Amino acid sequence: MRKVILSLFFCALNLVVLAQTEFKNLNYNDALAMAKAEDKMVFIDFYTDWCGPCKRMAKEVFPRKEIGDYLNSRYVCIQLNAEKDGKNLAKTLHVDAYPTFIVLDTTGHPLFRIVGGMDETRFINRMEENINPEFSPARVAERYASGERTPKVIEFYVSSLMRNGKYAEGIDVVEDYFNSLSNEQRMREENLFLYLRYTVDWNNDRAQFFIDHHDDFDGATKEKINKHFIFLYQNEIKRYFLGSIFQNKEFNDRQYQILKQKAILLPKEILKELKPVFKLIEYSAVADYEKYIKTCIVEFDKLDIYKQELLIENATRIINNMNYTSQWAVTKFARNQLNKRSPKAVIFTSKLLDGVP
């Protein structure tokens, strides 16, 4: 029985290995030779040790099964450090941004390149539009103009518009497509790009549909759905937390209460982090700066580093709205935190505090 269990374990382990992108330990010439023998192309990931997006691609994208299945079947894949073992080739191929992904034929002729980090769906789409004539930007534009409205055509067409700076036109296409769908169609996995890539504002019909139905989407996409719901929620909370809603006189208590009620849909650990944030928002709403400052001091260490940064910036931004006592308290509070902050944040805060008590 023990042998059977071990056998199953190693089989499962092999499946995991095969599922991820298989980067060969080959030099450039050997990669070309293998590609020729296997009737494939060569895929090169040029990275550097200091590149954040490179590390995210290596950790979060290339290990995913769908990426491994896509690349392994079509390409001989290698990774080259553009400042070390791949320095000369990177110079020859004019690589000057990271990560840069280059696809070559078996003679070493570059077919196309993609620059920058991205999620797995966008990565496959960028690869496809370069290798599949039916998904080239020009062809997709033709298909859209002819009236074709399949999810893939919409996804590729909007992506092409956005990359060419036509943001408003791209969003119009997204809106028209979303409005043409039934509720059941809106929740299909093939249409997730409408939310995950093009819905960043809480206050529109597309976002509200996503929020109200986020528990109804396919279970296989649950992780992505929940992650984006958290992003949308925190992005909206930030507008209150930073005070921009109050400064622009856009605060609506009814809308805020609905937003606060929907926090129950968040994971418990995130909801716990938001409790002091709600207090600060509500004291800002009624301009009770004495309680605001006291809450800043008491709750500061309960916030994550990102919210601590935002809190101090907001406290110093609204300082001119306070009486002398509150100004003195917030100045003392902000200055006491300077030694815990990044050099850039210290400079920014010091400028805001210049000339106050």
C-alpha cells in the first residue's frame, strides 16, 4: 500500500512539473537546433535580477498550467539574463526593457517581441495576435467592423485599441458588448475579461453587476473573481480614506452605508483591517478632527504599511481645515512616524508639514 501511495505521489509530482513552462537549460545555438529538430519556434525570456515584473512572471505566470500547455507545445523555451549570460544576444536583438519576450524561427530570425509583465490570459492573447493571422490587430478590426461580436474578437479588439491610446473608444466597445449580453452570458468565463481587465471603477453598471453576482460566477474562476472584488472594494474605500470625496464635496452617506454593508462579503482578515479605516472616514465626513487625530494615533499600528502611508498623507493634506489644537496634534503625530517611512515619503510629508506648527 505504501508503494502505491508513493507511486501516486510521484505521478502527481510529475504532472505538476509538466504543467508549468519548461525552460530548457540550453544556450542560444542549442535552442535553435532543438527547435529545428522538433519543428518548433524559440521563445526567449530576457530578464534581469532587479526587475520586479520579471520576477512576477517567473513566480505567478510561467508556472501556470495553461501557460505551460501553450508554450511547451509550440516553443523551445529558454531564459537569459540580459545583463549576464544573455548580455551579447540582448544587445544584438536590441533588448532595452524588461522583461522582453522574443520569438524566433529556427534560423534565428526574430518573428515578434512582447515587452512587459502581464497576467496569463493577456500573455497568451499577445502571443496569439502575433502568431495567428486571425487575431492580428488589423484582422480583428475587420472582423469587428463586419459585425462579429464573439468574446475573443471583442477581447482582442479592445486590447488593440487600448494599446494604441484609444481608451475612450475601447471602453465604448466594452460597454456596448456588456449591454448586449444576457445575465447568464455576463457570468461566463469567456467574458471575465470585461471585469478583470476593464472594470476598475466601483460606480458603474458593469462593476455593480460583478459585485452583486460575484458569488454566482463559475467555481473554477473563484480565485480570480474574489481577488478582483477585493481590489474594487479597496480601490473605492481609498477614495474615502484619502479624502478626495470630501474635498470634491461628493460624499453621499447613503452610498457610503451601502459600500460599508457590502464589506461583509470580504474575507474576515480584510474586514478586520478596514474597521479603523471606517472610523477615520466617518470622522472626516463630519469634520470631527479631534476624534480623527485620536483615532490616527490609536489605530495606526493596526493598519498595513500601505494604509499607514496613505493615512499620514491624508492627515497632512487636510491640516489646513483644522483648528490650532488639531493642527498641532496631527503635526506631532506625523513627525513621530517619519522614522518608520521611506525616504521618498519623508520628503513628501516634510513638504506638506512645512510652515505648520
